[in-house]
Amino acid sequence: LMCSCRRGGGLVQAGDSLRLSCAASGFIFSRYSTNWYRQAPGKQRELVAAITRAGTTNYADSVKGRFTISRDNAKNTVYLQMNSLKPEDASVYYCHTIIGSLDYWGKGTLVTVSS
């Protein structure tokens, strides 16, 4: 998986927006459910958002109404649009999918939110 952040550095202010991208290489995203996780220093990795093959989405309570996961099948890319960012959203964000019995993780993108 390739996971990239459209804005360089991922440093934003509270209230700003940021869109993360995760481009698949070697497989077709739309055939699998895809997730975005995040992990802050000293904390466990947590599921932030998920999109199923059918396009159904689910979100952690902490990001509902602010984050949107979407998929562009033509570009074979999954996005995480993050609006109204808060300092507590600061984490390394990872895209993830499961193919067969194997977990595939993106490299991770650091998002820093200053107050």
C-alpha cells in the first residue's frame, strides 16, 4: 500500500482540514474493505474510519461528523477527509486492508495539529 498526505508535512492548526490519500498498488481497493487507523504516541492504534466493498462507511465516535472516508475506484485510492481538526486528532494515520488472511498497512502519515 502507498499512503500519502496531500499537504506536505501534515502540520495544521486546530480547525483546519486535511485530506489523506492511500493509493493501492497490486490490488483493487474496491474488492475489499479499507480502514483508516491512527496511533498517537503512547496509545494503542485505533480504528478511525472504514469503508466496505459496497461503500458503507463507519466512523469512530470521536470523528463522526468531522471525518469522511471515501474511495475513488478509477484512481484505486481511498481518502480520509478530516475537517475541524482538533489537537487530539494528532497521530500517525495508517490505511489498512485485509486480503485473504493477510493484513496490509500503509506506511503511515504524521498529522500534527497545533492549538
